[in-house]
Amino acid sequence: MSATVDPHLVPLRPTVHDPSPCPACGAADTAVSRVVFPGIHIMAERHCPACGARFMKDLPVGFAVDHPMAFELGTGRLYAAEERLAWLHQPLVEGYRAPTEAPVKVERTVFREHRRVVLLNTLDFLYGHVLLKLYNAAHYLQRYPDIGLVVMVPRNFRWLVPEGVAEVWTVDLGLGRMHGWYPAIDRFVHEQLERFDEVFLGRAYAHPEFASIDIAQFTRTPAFPLEEFATRPPQVTFIAREDRLWYATPLHKFMHRALGPLRLKRSLGRFFVMDQDRMVRRTMRHVRRALPNARFTVVGMGRAGGMGHMATDLRTTRIDEQVERQWVQAYADSQIVVGVHGSNMLLPTAHAAGCVEILPHDRSGNIVQDISVRWHDRMQLFLYRFVDEFATPRAVARQVVAMFNEFPNYHRTHRVKGFHSGR
Ligand SMILES: [Zn+2]
């Protein structure tokens, strides 16, 4: 397939190719005068030969694959902006109207010189979004070995850039500052683009297929080998966040949420964190009753302690690369990870064989978005289990124990004795 019609590449240089109708009059195509790289978004400045409208519109990468935003040049007035997408367009327009002129350090690391490159922009304000965009790198490395891959990442994700990329552009901004319109980033990118004959944008799809990705490319830590599920001692890692809790009852949830507006989350909120710890411990006790040699680990951003001899407690309030690598090793040593739905489940499920996830009712539309699904086949249904948000420790433990007890039979009948074998 010729690269120019490849749907996974957006031609940027020498010529931008993204046919776009005019948002003002509907004319079929509009002309691009320049492209800007202010941070999360990559936008083209366009004008309409029919009605004279001048506007800025997202190129179809990242969340703009689905929801490209367009606004009038100068005023920042949005065209056809849906209210439910305010999380996308509000910060964009606010940033455009008040650009952040402060310098932003962007560090360039070149591994291999290429004249043709794919530029993958992973900048985002949410941890899960950055990671999912970064997963795209595996597809570009695999499908386009002749084209260099240039990855633009936030500083905290530098350690996750996979081997094989041509260049890394590390942007020295925390995710909390990623919203905004940064002329400094735009200048940096334009200076760099001069070096290349041909540039495509990588799509940075929000939900790239994961099962064919080897996570060790990114973390340098091999994932748990499925064929050793039953032979290795059972290990379960709990991901216990303090900012998104496993609640015992709807009343617990309601009371905890009510503390927010009262500014009591830091003080009285401890009760709910301790209650989550209590439920985690009870789950471990139920599992250990059925599987006496089971080992447990707890990770997450939060105060360690309270697990006694039950578990290795790796929680901390100070995250750095060393901590992240230690957590990743714990996931990779675990058959199963257990946690509440959220982007905190992406790396755990990328390394463990399976999970039990506590899924809040209001997140049911986001089911599996936070799971790095490792399996193409029926092992998916066996290994990824979702329980109600108020599931009891006994109910969670029942799923964990069932997975260990039933794995040998299920794996043999669905994988080993079948068309999979010999592949
Ligand atoms: Zn027009």
C-alpha cells in the first residue's frame, strides 16, 4: 500500500493532506496556510476560497481522529462544538486566546537519522491518554520499518518510550500544565521539521489494539507468561488508589463524596481509605483460605502500612522511575491484578495475565478502556473479570480463587487442545 493513501498516516510535509470542508459555508475543501503545534493539539490554519472564512482546525490525530475542533481565527469562536465535548474544546480555546509565552524545554535525543519520519505526539493532560497514545508507537515501529519514528512525550513518560524509535522529543511539562497553547513547543517542532524530506503524523489513536504489542518493548519488563499461570506460586497484586476508592456500600460512597465540598477529604477522608485497606485485607484472607501459598502485593499512590504480614506493601506518595519500575515488576510477577477501574489499570493489565476489576456504575460506558487486553481469543473472557462497584471482599476473592482453580482445565480445552496448538 502506498504511504500516501495509508489511513494510519497523515501526510504533513512537504504537503498537508487532510481534505476538510468549510465549517462556515460548507464548501468542499479549504486551503491550509500553516500548521501549528501548540501542545496537545496539532492544528492547521485554513481559509475558505468560497466564503473567505479563516479558521484553525485540528488535524485528525489523537482525540481529533473522532472529534476535530475548528474555531475562527482571531476570536477563537468555536464552530459546532458539542457541550459534552467541553473537556476537549474549552481548554483548547482558552489556551489559544491566552497563549503561554514562557519557555518550555524540549530535549531532543536522536538514535538514528532519517529523512522520512512519522511524528507521534503523545502529549496530553491525562496519564491514561498519554500511555494509550504511546502504545501507538509499537504499530508504527512494526509496520513502517523504513520510516523513522519520532515520539514526542511528556518528561514523566520518557522511560516508557520503546526501543527502536529514531528520535525522542521530551517536553519538560507536567501533565497538570499540558493544557495550554505553547508557542515555544510550536517553534521547536518547526525548527526540527526542516531536517526532514517527508513527515507524516501518527494517528495516536485513543484506543489502539494491544494484544499484538509486547509491553517489554516499553518497560523492558517481560509480561507474565500465560503458560506458567498454574505452575508458578499464586501472586495477586492490588492497585489501591486513594483518590478513587473501593467502597463497601452506596452510603460510604455518598458520604465520602460529601466530604469534598466540605473540605474534609484530607482529614475525615482517611476513614474511607482505611476502609478500603480493610476490604483489601479481607479479600486476601479469603483468597489465602483457598490458596494457602498465595502471595500478595499492594501498589498505588498513597501511604503504605496496615497490611501487616499479609502483603508486600509498595505504596508510596513519591513516585519516580524507580518506584514505577518496582510496581511494573510486581504486575509482571502476578497472575492477577485487582483494582478499581481507571487508567491505573493500564500498566498492571499490560503485564499481569488477568485482572479482577471493580467497575463503578457510572463508568460502565468505559468498560475495558483501561485494560491492556493481552489475549485475542476466549482467554479474554476468562482472564478479565468485572465486578460491581460495591462488591464484597468475598465476591472479589471468589473470582480470584476461581481463576486459579479453573485455569488448568479452561486453558487446556480452549488453547492447548485446539487449533491454537502448533502455532
Ligand atoms: Zn466557506
